[in-house]
Amino acid sequence: MKITKIIPISFLLTATFITNNAIVPSKSLVHTIPLQKKELPDNYTWKQKITLQKNRAFSKYSKIKDVKNLLKGRKNIELNSRSGIINSPLIDEGDDTGYYGPIVIGGQSFQVLFDTGSSDLWVPSINCQGSCVNRATFDPAKSSTYHSVGTPFNIKYEKGKVSGITAADDIAIAGTVAKSQTFGLVTALSNAFTGDNFDGIIGMGLDQLSVLKAKTPFSNMVEQNSVNKPVFGFFLGRKKDNTDALSQLTLGGVDNSKFTGNLHYNKVVDASGFWNIDLDDVSVDGKMLGIKPNTATIDTGTTFIYAPTEDSITIHSAISGSKFDEINEYYIIPCDTQSAVSLIFGGISYEISLEDLSTGTDDPNTCISGILPASTDAWLVGDAFLKSVYSAFDIQMQAVGFASLVNTNSPAKSVGTKFSGQKIHSNLILVMAAHFLVLGFQIYFY
């Protein structure tokens, strides 16, 4: 689908008109939503950043012994409750650790993390305590469309919690409106959120993942005919090549100017609500490693790539100069490595950029690998891969698609597939990206 207009950030702030504190949808069908980057404090070393991001990625599942059971949609996990195209520039969160952007709820503006690993929206209430200082807060008195749902919730994190009550109001993303959207109104936010640049989280997983038992904002936009198609796409820039300011989210279609060739789609393989797809294999310098076919969660909210321990050993054994850091439990690789590591989805090979394969460093001669070992049976594929492709997500066809970026030196190429019949053509479906929530939470209803 051709994008005919991109609205700059200066217009974004006025794309959603407010009359008597009520949201009035923009008549324009094409908008730009910026995704920004949350900066981690400069006093963090890269070793500390790796540890922090790994803990965040898996803290949600700290009580679940078998992560793959969750990926396969098991219901016995420890959760007590269950037409236009909008191009939205995104803000890179800091060393590409996460991406967030602006939304409007009841005429009030917030910066939220766009999270494909959850399906609920929450922001701080005006009565929020704790770490809500310096955050935008929602004031019900300022909205003529607000109404209380009143169900209390408690979101528990590894080192803190968020709690509040549910509510409903009209929300808008660059002028595209979801009316009467259920969301969490947080009244207590622990110190675990200190330093975050975003105010809340907007879930972009599938509806069945919602623990608030609500449709996602994007699902409501589709149902209310606010977008052309049930598809959204991500272009995630990186700090190293100064493309971070170009990061964007597209709603209602894809931005053809960001990629070349066709989008190749992969069907979601279970009913868990996560964007879980089949991973065929991994190659290094064109040689297939013959790893066991597996499930991969495609996660825009996770910084790195997490591979089962055995697969991680196999991959790094094929990368010249790599070695395992037993103390920190990650691999060190040469900063100037030229090893071409590719993930194979649906018989198509997608190479990980060298800029993301070798991440930050505290040593001028060695870098930390962007592929981290994890004690899980399945893969968690985050931004270290997604920055190398354009990704798309279709909530009706439930599929995730990838395409080569414009001006890439390593275009996607067909290598055959181990999964007969699982390659989905782009004229049939569009895509979506999966994930374990970057902040990792569990919600309990009282």
C-alpha cells in the first residue's frame, strides 16, 4: 500500500483535535507517530545494562517453570485473571533499549511504550503515588468522555508493583480514535519505574492476551473502522547509524517507503495472544547450523535476542573470536566481527546487522553479543533482530511479516523451508510482532 502523506511531528501534536475536552477524530487518513528512545542513565556500564534488560525480559515469567508451555498457549500459568493509515514516528528508548510514542486519552497527552507483548493500556492517575513524579497523569475531571469501570488491579513486578482501577475513555493515536477504550488508571507506581521516560504502556498483542478482559486499542480501531486494514508495522532505527530519530509505527497498513521487495508472512502458531511464529534455522556466513526447529516470540519491547542455551553455543561456536563470559553469562565477540548471522523464517533468510550483532562494550577491543543464552526452550527475538528488517502485524489473519529495509546491504533471500505450507503470501495476510513485555508484569484482580 502506498503512503501518500507523512505528517511531521510538529503536526502530530495537533492531529487530534480537542473540543470541550473530547477527542474529535482527524479526517486525514495518514499520520506520523514518532517512537522515541528511553535513555538509561550514563552511570550504567554495558554489563549492567545487559543484566537489567535480561531481568526485565524474563521477570514476567519468573514464576513459570516452563516458558515454552506459556508460548504454546498453556492456560495454567500464574495469572489470576485473564480507515486510514497512520505513520507514527517513534522515540528510541536509549541505546535502542525500547521505543515509545505519544497518545491522547480523554484530551490528555501521554508518552507510552508500544508493547507487542501485552494487550492492555495503563497510565498514571492524577492521584498516583510513588514514582509518578515528573510523569503525565490522567485527571478524570478534565475529560467529558471518561467513565469509571472500577475493577481494581495490582500489577506485580520483580522489584515493585503498579496498582489502580480500570476506567474507559476515548483514546487517539495521531488522530485515529478508539472510542470507550478500557484502560488501567494507576494510583500507585513503585520505584522500579524511576528513570523511565514513558508514562505508561499500550499493549499491541492479540485480544486474548488482555488481562483486563478488554479489546486492545488497535483492535477497537479496526472494529470501529478507524483504520484501513487490521495491520500495523514497525521501522526501528538505531543509535549507531543515526536512524533512531526515524523510528516509526504505522497503523492501518505498512509504509512501503521503508522496505524493498515483498513482505513475507509467518502464521502465528498458537492461541496464547503472543506473536509466536516458527523459526526454521540459523545460518552463519551462509552455512546452515541445523538447529532444532523452534518457536520464536517476536518482541518489539525486548532489546536483545534470547536463544536456548544449546542453540546459543552452536551459533557462537561458528563466530570467530567469540568466547563465553561465565561470570556475566553472555558471549563476547570481536567488535569488528564480519560474521554474517541470519535467522530463517518461512524459508527466508534475514541477516542480523553487524551493528546489532556486536552491541555495546566496556572494553575497546571486545563487544557483547546481541544474542544471549537463556534457560528456555523457545526463542525470544527482540530489537537486535527487528532493527534489521521491516516488521508487520495482522491482528485478523494473526501473522507476522518481515521485509528487507531500503538500502540494506544484506537483502532477505529464500533458502527453502523445513515447514511445508507455513509460508504465507503477502497478498493474503499482513503481520504483527510478538513479545515478552520489556518491563515484565503480572496482573491480579482483587
